[in-house]
Amino acid sequence: MALAMIISMTLAGTAGAVIPILLKRFGLDPAQSSSIVLTTVTDIAGFMSFLGIATLLSSMLVAG
């Protein structure tokens, strides 16, 4: 769980810095659009990091 949180927060911080810069470069208003895109990226990163790690570690489960 801690590793998934670290991955998610790292990707969220990177996206939070990069997305407004990219939106401004494309001529869009970063204050209006970045929150929607950033929330989407953060949610996807969180789900994928948690579920990806769970999938990789599922082989360690033993059947009763």
C-alpha cells in the first residue's frame, strides 16, 4: 500500500507541474482545464499502481 501511495503521489506531483505548462503551450487556460485533467491522471495512477502491485504480488497468495 505504501509503495502504491508513493508511486501515485510522485506521478501526481509530476503531472501537477507538467499539465498546466502543456495546456498553456497549446493555448488553453490552465486554471480552467488543469484540475479536470490532473484529477483524472491522479485517479488513474492511483488505481493502476495499487492494482498493478496487487497483481504482481498475487502469486504469493496460497490456497487454503
